[in-house]
Amino acid sequence: MDKIRIFALGGLDEIGKDLYCIEINDDIFVIECGIKIPDKTMPGIDFIMPQIDYLIENKNRIRAYIITHGHDPEIGALPYIYSLCPAPLYCTKLTSIFVESFRKYCALDNVKIDYQIVNSTDDRMIANRRFRFFSTTHNMPQSFGLCISTDQGNIIFIDDFVNDYNSDPGFTYDARSLMKIGEEKTLLLMTESLYADRIGYTSPFYKAVPKLDYTIKEAKGRIIYAVPTDDIYNLSMLAKASLKYGRRLFSYDDETLNLYKTLAESSPNFVLSEKMVGHRDDVNRYKESDVAIFMTGFGPKLFHKLELLALGKNEDRRIRLAKDDTIIIVNAFSYENEIAENDAINELTKVVDNVNYFRKNEFIKMHASEEDLKAAISMLEPKYYLPIRGTFKSLLANAQLALSMGLGLNHSNVFVLDNGMVLEVNENRAYIAKDVIKHGDLFIDGKLFGHYDEKALEERKKMSDDGVILLGATISKTKKAIILGPDVQMRGFVYLKDAESILREVTRLFINTIKNEFKEDVFAINRIYDNFIDLCQRQMRRETGKVPVILPYIAISE
């Protein structure tokens, strides 16, 4: 009888950095390897990925990585993990291109990934075990769920998805395959939880075009679309609508153009090809009513681009806003982006008459709501149910939804776990094991990744909030004198009008601290640093209310 253990190293009680492990006997199958974006309390940190000590210790048992689609919460950590724990990677062609793009972005040139390209409808043997893939509808083309066969029944994993049976090619929900799988015994079902507390179906509230078709048709001047980079579905549908009304497509910048190229290369069903996107040199040669410009970006970066465009500070001088332009922002509300979005919209409305954006709850992301989840549970009737991907509140809502359906799911076979907790399944029962897998966060800073202590993060936060003072001097120990400097630089600390008096005070404290050290029997530079930093920070707190990072440096000339 197969011995089954299931746990997450990331993705539970959080949004992002998904990494789920399914152990069957001695084989480990890793599903998703993602990152999440740090908040403003972590300055200087680019990404956060799961701690992978367990995978490193058991790398010889890893039989495959399986990535269901090409979003950062699913692929971002893979190049880093792969450098330490290689194994074949099963994913679609499009996902492989996004993984390669991220690997190059991270400058991990020595990481060579063994890609095993699958279609989202394939049936494969991996490590002598049957894996069946089925298409799901998400805003990334070629997304899939998977079914893993065991001698106790099937383990079914469905990450981001919605029920939509009329989706365009590349975004199809393969209900027929899922129903066929549902005719067999489902041992365990794992589904996402982000919208589990949202009543109804997600469709059609993620579709932008039905709400915007009249606006697109009637727009008199140029249309400028702002669409998050990861919303490929609406990017595709808006392009299709623009072409329908005779508009020529242009990319706002190279980031958007490269996305078009990637999609055209990997997904034959994607509506755009590189040839259909005009060169930006020609954008002003067409009649304004024949032009549609697409802008993409991640999170606040998208709105920063819009704000610069509104202020006329964007780098590309070929694109300047006009009063009769139509701005269309296709973005689901999020608290993380709310300030940046409001600032951009405020500036846009000063320049353009027609700014279109979605209010809260008018437009949502492509994740399963309550009825989407119920449909999957009813179709598969699992013996055990495990909510994944989401905060504890969302995981609990998903579990309670399953309990309410009257399908034999109850508190003994529905599980809400945290990262590191292990669900063991045998022929008699499923239960939470006593052992907890080591887990946590690894911080990616440029090309490096690892643990950062709290002191380092606190210093970075201070630097971003209160600025930094840098000081340098050269001293002679024999003469007991300062022979060069001191040179003092301040960044992000005080306004220019206040700088002169502060500069004089900091210089005075630095000189006095050095002179006092010359009086000691044993000269110690570290003592100068410690005494000066303490004196300077206390003085700056009194005078400015800020506590900047103080970075002194002393060179010694004998």
C-alpha cells in the first residue's frame, strides 16, 4: 500500500510563494515553486521564497517538479531551488519560457533546467506513476490541474481556476476530462482558497471586454490600455476587441512588446502576433481613432508608468497624452496597489477627459469563488479534502464550504494545515503527523538568497525612512591628528534648507569623538565608531526627530 505524505513549504496562511510536496513512498513530487513580493517593511529585498532545507536534505528523492502555470507565485523560486536540487521539470511550453525569462532576469546563467514539455491534456508516466493533466481556465494560457494515481485512489491538485465553459482557446476549462477522472475514486482533492468566501461564481466578473465594449467602440481618440502583466486573458481579449473596431495595436514600451513576443512564440491560440503590433516609430503616423496602445506592468509599477505618462515625464517622447485620449485601466482592486492607483488616476484626470477604471467588486481576478469550488468538489467527491493557497481565513472558508455540502466531508476528513504540517494518508485514515517540516522565508536580494537577520532589515528600513549619514576621515596615529577630512554626506535625511546647520553639528561631533580617542592609552577605531554613532543618533533625534543610519569610516596613516 502506498505511503503518502503531503505538506507545504509555502502558500498556506499567506498569498504567494507556493510550494507543495507530495511524497509517495520514497518519491517526492514538488508542485509549484513560487515567490511573493515583500512589503514596505523589507527595503532592499527583491523577493521572498520558501525555505528549502528539507528539499536539499532529500534532493535524491525528488523525482519531478510540476508547475501548473507561469505566474511568479508558482515559478519565481524555481531557478534558485533548481540550482541546489535538480530534477526534471514538467510544464507547458509557455510556462517554460516564463521560467527561462525569470532565470535570465536573476542572472542564474549556470542553472540548466531539464524541461519536460507537456500539453495541458497529456497523460504521462513520471517515476513509474501515472500523471494526468487537464486544462483549467485562468488568466495565464495553458494552465492545468493534475491527477496523480495511487493504489488508494487519485490525488487531484487544482491551483488557480474558474468555471467557464465558453472561454477562448488557450483558456479552456476541461470539464470533460475532470468528469472522467471523477468516475474513479478520488482519495484527496487539493484546491485554491483565495476567493472561497466569495458567494457565487467568479465568471463573468473577471471579463473586462463586456463592460468596456461600448467604450472601445465609441472612443474618438487613441485608446491607452493599462493591464497587469499577469492578466494575459484580458490583455488578449482587449486586443481582439480593438482589432474588431479597426484599431492598430502598439506596445507602450519594450516590456510590453517582449510579452507579446513570448505569447506569440509559445501559444498559437493567442490573438496577437508580433506582426500585428506596430512599431512605436509609427504610432503618430496613424489617425488617432485608429490607434490602441497597450501598457503592462506588475503591481504599483504599472501605476507608476501611468503617473509618469500623465505628468509628461515618461522616457518615450513619441507617446504624449492628448485631451481626447481614452484611458482604460483593467485592474482588480487591491489594498496593496490602492494608493498608487489613486495617485495615477488623479493625475490622468487632469490631462484626459475619459479615464475608465473598475471600482471595488466591479472586476475581480480569475480565482475560484464559492460555487466554482463546490462544482469541483461535487464532481470529484473526494474522500479527503485539503484547501491550499491563501490566508488562514481563506483556507478556513474553503474547509467550511466543503463541510456544508453534505457529501460525507466532516471534521475528520477535511484538513486545514499550516506550512510545514504533514498530512499522512494510509489505507485506514488520514491524519496530521506529529513531525513538522522545517519551513520559513528566504530573502532574495539581487543575485543572492538566504536568511537576513532582523538587524540588517531594521537598518534598511531606517535608511529608507530616516536616511543615512556617511562620514570619512584619515588620521595619523603618530601625530594624533586628523590629516584629511572629515567628509560628511547626507542622503534622504533633512531638507536642503536645514542641511548646513546639521552638517556642522555632525562634523563637530565626529571630530570631537576622534580627538577624545587620541587621549586614551589604547587607540581603538571601533570605540570611535560606537561612541560617535551613539552621540550622533541621540543628537539627530533631538534636533530632527529622525534616527538615520550612521556609517563612519576612518583610514589610518601611521
